[in-house]
Amino acid sequence: MHLQYCIHEYKKVNLFHYDTELDNIYMKIRFHCSQLKADQYKYNFIPNSKCTECNKNKQETIHHYFMVCTKYIHQRKLLKQNISNMSPYFQNLSNRQLISIVEGHKNPDIDTNIYKNIYQFIKLYIATTGRFAA
Ligand SMILES: [Zn+2]
């Protein structure tokens, strides 16, 4: 049921706005049906959700991938820097704020063009981590 909904939502968004590989990957992350171990484990595709990138015995969730995994320290620093530079509102960005942005939540007081730029930075993070490389 959840997987069907997930695919449905993903296709709906995909048809109208997104066409590149990177957009697809980002959308799958947002809808929790990505190649991240926690998503794969949820649908019983793999036996456990442990991150094999850092081997710190942690679940590879969105939070782990964007905030914690020690393999992506440099990419993460750049992502936070890029987002902080977009608006004073995003300075001193907390982890909770960043995850909220990644998941597509918007502050209505912030110009949507700023979010468009931020989504580019998020996709840059996804690309430069190489985590989803084919
Ligand atoms: Zn990790």
C-alpha cells in the first residue's frame, strides 16, 4: 500500500517537473523509496539498514546520509555553506532545518526562487557524494 502510494506520488511529480536522473534520485529520497539502506530495508529488499559507506554501525537514513555519515564531510560543509549564503534566514542552519528543506518543506516567507537554488545545491550534494552513482 505504502509502496504503491510512493510510486504514484513519485510518478505524478516526475511527469510534470522532473526529467533528469539527479531529479529522479532526489525525488526518491524525498518519498522514502530511494537506494538508501533504510528505504531498501523498509521494503524488505535487503536484510538490514546499516550504512556500508562509513561502517559506523548506523542506519542509513536520510538524516544519516545528509547529516552524519563521515564519508561526506566535505560535501556537507559545502551544502551548508551554499544554503546559508542564500538568505540570512538560513544562517546557522540547524540539522533539523536542513532535513526539513531536503524533505521539501518551505517557509512561505522565503522566495520560491531561493528554494529552487537550494534544491540545486541539494542535487549537487547528491551528485558529489557519488552515493547513487550507477
Ligand atoms: Zn554512513
